[in-house]
Amino acid sequence: MSASKIDIVGIGDDGMEGLTTPAKQLVERAELLVGTKQSLEAVTASTAEKIEIGGDLDAVVRKLDAAGKKRIVVLAAGDPLFYGTARYLCDRLGKERFNVTPHVSSMQLAFARVKESWDDAYLTSLATQPLELVVEKTRTAAKVGLFTTEAAPPRAVAQALLDRKIDYFTAYVCENLGSPDERVTHEELAEIAKLDFSPLNVLILLRKPNVPDRPPAMMGKRLFGNPDEEFLQSKPKRGLLTPAEVRAIALSIMDIGPTSTVWDVGAGSGSVAIEAGQIASGGRVYAIEMDPEDYALIASNAERFGVRNLTPILGKAPEAWAGLAPPDAVFVGGTGRQVRRIVELAFEQLRPGGRLVANVGSVENIAAVREILSAKGGDADVLMINLARGNDQLERLHFESMHPTFLVSAVKGQKAK
């Protein structure tokens, strides 16, 4: 005998009064009501057995699964499938077990209160997404709708945005929507960062007109391939920075994704690591450098570019990378015979399918690194980069050649067919 269908009914702060007639009938006929304390208290006239949803949703799933042929109604806030309990229940028990009757979601109500459309907004919940990731996605959004939490209330979101110099949004905090004590607060982010609000709120951010997608200090700075002079460098070694053109090619070969873990071994002042961090905005980047002066510059350059997912590590490879998460991509820079051993050991640390790119400057190292990578099971590619930059001299264009450099790369577990 198959179990009866379970009805999931959306309900607002106005309780039974806000339900449609069919939704009311479902609730009135229920033999078992499941919901939060607030939603169950809204159904005072029902004689059905009531189960309060707390933090243990697995316990709720077990009770629903054991309820047999009872007429069950799960009361969920607003639209049950919009960051609601229904998504979890459908995933656990199967969609075929449920019928869903939605109510107006608090997100819909919030955008209605501020008289803005939400079809082009970035919508998410801080209960499921980390604040740092939400802040970065907000940077380029036109509109944002956020379900906040007690751990990440509106004031924390506002402060996090201001800390990243994202100050070009107007904020609305919509509290207790649909209830008698509903309130909408419209303020600048600096004011929101000082205020406390009810836990039941939606934060809406509207981008101010005619503002850039980044702070003025970041204008001209690129995701990768930034001009060399944008990076702080130790003066006695100026010019040893990985040139912008080489950096751009190396990062493209590394095939870095939004959540990649990246190692920059022999990071110098951190140009490759910083641009890798901008590409892998939801990942982690480790810049490993043995020179104390360059190590200090890595943190300064990361702050200069607003990169927060980069960890500088002072030490000599391979000892310095002990305990780090296995990388999806590794960049190895440096000179001398030690590069060969570092490449060999770093390649062993790569996750399957990960990529290593070594920037080498001598023919001897090219042959040695290529041989090591091929022996380790990665089909090694070699690219010679020979560039010249144009300069005006006495009203004529001259080209100044850069020193040739070589990139040796391989994918772990990939051999030529």
C-alpha cells in the first residue's frame, strides 16, 4: 500500500486569513500538521496532530515517512520551493510524494514594497551561501535580494560591502512582511551597518545609477594581465616579476575555475597568485615564497588588489606546502637546478586532472622539466614566448625585445593519444 500524497502549503505572517480557499481546505482537513512554531500557532482551530519543525529536519523526514495514509500538510513560509523546507523534503522523499501550494514569498513581498521588479536580481540566502561569496557577486549586480540570518544580519552584510569598498548600493531592509509590525527601512549602507533589525527580514540592494562596477581605486586593474607597474616590487630585484604577457598566457594554460585551489611556488611579489585569486574568487590560493622581503610584498599587493582568498606562506618548497589542500593548478617560477625537483614534487601533489605550469629560462631546465613531467604521466607541452614592446624614439617606432621565456606545462593523468 503506497503512502498518501503530502501537501506542502505556503503560509504568510497573516496566517489562515491570507490563504486561498483551496489552501484553507487542505489545512482544515489535515490529520497531521507539520511546520515551524510560528506557522503552527497560526492554525489555532485545527484539531490535527502537530509536529514542530526544529533544527533536525531528518527527524521530520522520518516522521513523515512513517505517517502512512494520514492526511498530512506541511506548512512552509511563503513559496515553499523558494529557499524553503520543501526543497529539502522533495530531495529526501522524492517529488512524487508531494503536492505544493505556494503562497507569496517574502522575497516577492519585499520587492513589491520597494516597487522594484526582481526578474533581473541576484537572489540568494545567507543560510546557504557564505557572506564573502555573496559580497563578491553583489559587486557587479544591478539588484540584490538577500535572506539574511542571525549570524549574518543586515548590519554585517552592509559592513562587509563597505570593507570591500562596495559603497554604491542603496539598501532596503524589509522586516516582518505581512504582519502588523511590518517595517521597511531605506538607508545608505553606512547607516544600515549601525542598526539592528528583526530576524525576519529581507535585505534588498539597489545599485545607484552611473557608477562603475568597482571602486575608483580599482579602475584600470584587470582580472589578469595587469601591467607590471601595478605591483609593488622589491627595488633591487625589479624586473624579475613575471611579465604581464607571460602571466596572462600562463594563467590561461592553468585553466583555473571559480573554486580552484591554486599554488604559486616561488611567488616573488605575488603577481601570478593575485591574479589567480581574482579568477578563483570562490577558491583558495597559496603563495609560497622563501624571501622575507618578497613575502611581505605579497600581502601588500593582495591588499592593493582587494584579493582576500590568498594566503602568503613564508618558507622553502617543498617543506612550506606541507598540510596545504591538494591543488587544482600549480605555477612554478624560479631559476636553477632546484626548479626541476620542485616541479617533480609539486606535480605529485596535484589532484587528478590538475595542471602544472613551470616558467623556466634556460634550455637545460626546459629539457629536464619536460622529461620529469613526461615520466610522471603528463604529456608535457613547451611554449617559447618571445615578445617585443613598441617604443617611440625620435618620432619613430622601435621594438624593444623582451628576454625569451619558456612555459612547460602538463595535465596530471593526461598522455598524448
